[in-house]
Amino acid sequence: MSQYGRSELPALGEPAYHRSRLLPPYRGILAVDAKDFTGRPAVEHGAVSRAIPELIRQSMERAELADLWQDRRFPNSTGDGYVFGFEPERMPFVIHPWLHTLQDLLAEFNVHSLGTMAVRLRVSLHVGPLPDSGDEFDGNGTPRNDTHRLLDSRPVKAVLAASSERVTHVAAVLSSRCYEDAVVSGYTGRHPDHFLEVPATVEGKNFGQRAWLYVPAPSGNLYDRSILGDRVVEDREAGSVSGPAATRGVPVPGATTIGQWADHGNVNSGTVHGGQSVVNGARDAFGGDYVAGDKGDRVYGDKHERRS
């Protein structure tokens, strides 16, 4: 007790950048969220929250990864999902076969649920240094935060919403680092062409990264503008590049990008200072044309200068 009769406030430790110190151990990070959890009747929330870790456990046992589940680090239920860390060298096996096994198990589960509690999951995979000493507050850090941002990002939500609820039960998003280390390297039993590069942004958050979608049982239209972003669609439609390189030019918030495109209109060239992105003629989800600027403003209506 202090002289004022109260317990001392907890110490926050040394400030960042004060001195060099050892990095925390690297951990793979797996997070899942249930689609439309908040839209369910409240009476179902507890059952779904309990079902998610059990589905992960069973799917890992089927994929011969039971030890990974048993040895999971800093596990935590998020109510509508679950998150835990694991040894990063196991990442290739989590990507494949586990994601495919989870898809198969959810397909069985949803058939037997008879529509009363169908579960479709978004999965996020990342890797990075995180404290892991056995303390109850382990696992907190930028890699953990980014894992949850990727899980909430527009592309993985859009691909699950745009796909068939009878076919596609899992949509996964991999961080660029996870993809480069585990997939491009050749250690995962899936070719890079199974993955689709997307600009991962989160509405209302200052977050933007390149990421990679993987859908074990795809359905619907994966090449929708709402999923890929207009820049990616234009590159693909132009046919200038193909395969994974087709999305190397994905704009990310914070980057300095200058782009122009016109359909039956004028393209003005010149010197532009700062970050500017102008797109004319792209149709959005509301069916209108829009002009996008560096402030993210959107103007609906016909912004073309038509000429015969």
C-alpha cells in the first residue's frame, strides 16, 4: 500500500526507442470470425461462441494438427470468433490442409444444423514477434492487431458475402508476409495461383495492406470490383499482366499514387504534386460513376465528358 492507502499503479516499463532489447519470439497467429454474428438472435450467441473453438479443434484433429491445437499460445475467445498463436514453422500446414479441412467440416456441420445455426467463417493468418512468456497479457502487439484488421478487411468480408452460402463456408486472408514466407517459398501444398492479391482496408480505420485471399471452395464471382478494387480490375481487363503479378499495383492508403483513366473522355497530363488518384468511368455498387480523390471523396452521377 502507498502512503495514501492505495495500491501503486502498475508500471508501464521502459519507453520505446530508449534502448535496444531482444525481440519477442515469432509466432504464427490465427484468428477467425463468424459471418453475421451480430445479426443472429441473442439467444444463439452463446451457442455459436462455444461452437467456433470446437469446430477449430475438430478440424485440426482431422488435418492431423491436434498437437497444434493442444499447444496453442495465448488463446482467447472474441465472442464472435477465436484467436491464438502457434509455432510459425507450422504455418504451411495451417494454410493447407487445415483451411480445406475446416471448409469440409463446416459444410457437414451446416447441413446437419438444418439452417438453425449455420456457421460461415472468415480466417486471418499472420506471423510476427509477440510476447509469449506465459503471462496472461501475452500475445499483444502490432502483429496481433494487424491480424484482426485483416480479419475485418473489406475483401475477405466481400468474398464471403458474394459467394454461395451453400458452397463457400470459409474465406481466408493471409498477410503479405505470411504469403511470401509460406506460399511463394514453396512450403505450402498449394500453388500461388490459388491465392488472389487484394488491397486490405478496413472501413473507419487507418489501415491498408496488401493481402492474399484464399477460398478453399470458391463460388460466385471472385473478380468483383468490390473485392479486388478498381485498379486491379482495370489491370486484369487490360490484360497487361496475369497471375499474381496482376495486382502488384494495388494502391494502399498512405502511398503516393498518381493514376488516370478515361472512357470516351479526356486525359489531362502534367505535373502533379502529392498523392492523387483520379478514376473516371468505373461503376460502383450503387450503379453510378464516381470520381475518387486523395481525400476519399466520392461523387455520384455522370462525370464523363461524352464525345461523338
